[in-house]
Amino acid sequence: MKPPALLEPMTMPDHAFPVKVGPCRASEYGITLFANHWHRHIELLYFVSGRAVVECNGVPVTAGPGDMIFMNANDLHAGICLSEDLFYYVLIFDPAVLQSQSMDAIESKYMLPIVQNLMLFPNFIAQANDYREDYLSIVKELGEKEPGYELAVKASLYRMLTRLIRSQPLTGQTAKEYRNRMRLLERLTPVLSFIEERSEEELTVEELAKLAGLSRFHFSRLFKQLTEKSVAEYVNDIRIRRADYLLRNTPMTVSEVALAVGYRDIYYFSRVFKKCRHVPPSEVRRG
């Protein structure tokens, strides 16, 4: 069975120890760091310099130096660079690596709910100084791979999860809620991929509902449930994100950018851009 379009196939350097970490840099304001996608692994971003906006399940958060973004398994997420000196680390791991074969207290109270996506952590952790030492220790251990590095990495992951459980407001979902979200995610990801690839075109709710095999009313309700946005808001976000990038990184005029991202009316484009970015597109072009 072919995986849904936005489901990222996760490769690991060592399948016997599914944990990986790496540095990421970006120097262009407005460039897409990663398009909307999801996966069954946990992902933690730690920001060293610069700023970025990361959208998690339709909710944007802005992260800067010292902040951490926590993506639970199956969180739909995308990222945009907001500076010319962005540097951050990406840590991805399969939570099953922390599970035990015996149903002890750790397994039943913590690891099983995390693996089953029934215990959810907040996406944004501001000034994550308490996590920095363990995070960078994982970077070092996976880079050097001294004897026993797997033990050191697992110990750091356990400490980070312990701090999260003790200090962050956790949310949960029932097994039924989890199954419903997964069905919704898998059903609508082809639609989200279609929008991402053809956002400059005139897309109608009827067309997208047909692609999902749903009525217009049912599709609109489920789309809002998954993304926290209407179809129009979702399409506008993609268009404005691309327009922002073109204005900052190409010689295209404001009118040319508007047409390139899908707006036939430059005045409407300017209103939408200003509403989303709080400045008119002409000001971004001058900057």
C-alpha cells in the first residue's frame, strides 16, 4: 500500500537504534525549511541562532535561540525561515526505542501512552535551557559513537521526557480519538499535497471535496478539524508564504509576484498580504 502523500518515509542510519540528529542552516528569509508533512516518529528542533516559524497542526509558533519545538508522532508540521542566520538541530527518534519488553510502571504509565500517541506534549517550549545539556549530549554521542553511546543517548532521552512530563502541560486523547485522527489524516493528506503543489491555481472546495470523496459540507468540516483553518485560509497561507519569499529573494515586481502565486487582483493580494504579514508587499520589496 502506497503511503499517504505527506507521510514522510523515515530512514535511519541504524535500524537497530532508530535515533538520528543533524544540524540545519538557512540564510534566506522566507525560504521553506520543510513543507507540510507528518511521520510516526517524535521530532525535536533546538534553535541556536536566527528565527523560524513552525506550524504544528495549523497553529504557527515562532522560535528563536534557546527555544525548542516538540513534534509529537503524527503532528502535521511545516517550517519557514525568518532570518539570514538560522541554525538549529533536528533530533528524530522512534519512541519505541525507549520501550521495555516487560509491562513495568515505566512502560504502562509513560512509554505505552507516548508510543500510542495518547500522551501529547506541547509543541513549543520557550527557552529550553533545562533540555540543552541533554540535547547537545545526544548530538555529541551520535557524532562520536564511542562505546556505550546508545546507553548515553537513551539516558538523555529519558531525562528530557522526565522534565517534559514534570514541567509541561500535557494533553491526551483516547484510543478512539487517536484512531479517528489517523483516519482523517490519511484521508486528507492527498488533498493537502494537491493544494501544496497547485496553490497558484483556482482551487474550489467542490474540487477538493471530490478528491477526498466527500460532500462539500462534510469535507469543509473535516478540513477545519484537521488544519484549524478553512480551505481559503489554508490556500492563502501557502500563497503568502511563497509571495514573501519571492519578494525578498527575486527581482520580480509586486504585480508579478501576485500573479505567480495565484492572485489576479493585485489590490486583493496586497490586502491579504498585509493582513498576514502586517506590512504591505511593497514595503517588503523595498526592504
